[in-house]
Amino acid sequence: MSTSQGVDLSSPYLELGGLGVLAFRGPDAARFLQGQLSAEVEKLSFGASTLAGLHSPQGRTVAILALLRSTGEEVLTVFPRELLGAVEQRLRKFILRAKVQLEDLSENFRAIGIPAGADSAPEWAQLSWGDRRMLLVPTARAGEFSSGADERSSWERADIAAGLPQVYTATSEAFVAQMLNLDLLGAIAFDKGCYTGQEVIARAHYRGRVKRRLQRWHAAAGAPPRAGDSARTSDGRALTVVRAAPGLDGGWDLLAVGTFAAGVAPESTAPTQPDAIVVKGPLPLPYSLPE
């Protein structure tokens, strides 16, 4: 998933705050996650990374995790730190007799973003998304990579341009997996065995009943949009904000979920709050939405 033109990532290294690191260790670590997350975990080669969704039994996305198969008996996961307690508590309930241990490593590591075109980085634990990479650097060494610039906003703009969703406390369990385009981003394996929420997600996939999708938008002005805020288009469609970042030329770049298919009548503005953010778009994504 490449970034689009116009995204400013001038600093070679970007320290990404607000992320937690949860490790799964033991002989059954990959097998355990295979039965809990929507992505293919057991077949993930050592050193490889992927996105995955943790879902409720109703198929709604609890969290989106970036996974790294660091060793044969360790999988590292990276996701918003505000969700770490809820995710850990939810997954611990399913361990039962599995030989797997969970450890919060958020204080041990800092996530460092490496934009497209940057020079090779030291051999720290590394997650890849197309032409961008994220390093998990020991906290004591993180200062060597920090640029001190507007780091988080730069990376958020790149994620938005790439159509990468994220889930926060305000939107946890608000969207079915396909509404966030997780099926288009390789975060769902439809040929694997059962996992929590699999039945609902598979039904939506094979019956083609997903009428609401994540798309990219721009708000020219106003207060900073937050995850879960209401937005609306000029033709009256209601949207729910997924993530947002300051635009390079002012205003706000954002990803939001709403109706998308041609021929679908605009949603009523009735459920939209009177002060809903007005957006322009949708803007192009680097992948295609289904017909």
C-alpha cells in the first residue's frame, strides 16, 4: 500500500506516539492468534508482518492489530495503546490450556516510522506496509531516530492517503470488518478456519451485502474531527469519522464510513448531528472498492 503524491514525509524517521506493543509467546502463540484474529497467522513467515482484525462474535471490529512473526514462538502486535487493556483482557479469556503468554511491552519499545524512499534502517523488529516501514526500537535508543518534527500528523496523513483504517475506544465494535475495508487490505483470510466473528464476516463477503465502506474525504475547515464524529457529504449522505489528520494545505484529511455504491440512495440526514462536519470527496484510494 503506497502513499499518494502530496503526502509530506520529509523526515527520515518519525516517532509514532500512542501505540502499544503486546507480545504473544509460547509454542501455541501463532495457533492461538489464528483462532482469534481474521488474518492468516500460522502461515506467516518469520520476519513477516500483516494487518489483522480482532472482532466480536457479531463480526464488529474490536481492534486492528499490526502483527510481526518475530520468532517461531513469538508474535508481536502493535495497535493503539488506549485499547491495550481491553484487548488483553478479552484475549486472556480464551487462552484456557493453550501454551501462550501475553506480555505488555509498551514501555520497552517505541514505534518509529520510516517513510518511502528512506535509507535502510538498523535491524530492529520491523513491520512493513508496501513502501513504508515501522521499527520497534528499544526505548533507550528511540532518541536516535526521532526527528522532533510534527511526526504523528505526517504518518497519519500517509495512512489516510493509503486508506488504512484504525479503531480507537470511541469506535471499537462500531463497524463490521468489511466497512473498514479490511478485506481489501489483506487483513481477512476467507480460506482459514474459524475465528471469533468469522460467520458474520464470511456471510457479508459471500452474499455481497456490504453497503457501507471506508472512503477518503477532506474537510476544508472546522474543529479537528475525532474518531466517531458525524460527518456529511454535500449530497446529504451521513458518515462516521474513522481517523483524521491536519491537511498539508489546511483543513483536515480523513477516512470515514458511509454508503458508497452507485445507485444507492443518499442516506437521510436525520441521524446526522446538526453540527456534523461537511466533507468533500470521496478522494482516490490506492485500491478499488467492490462494485
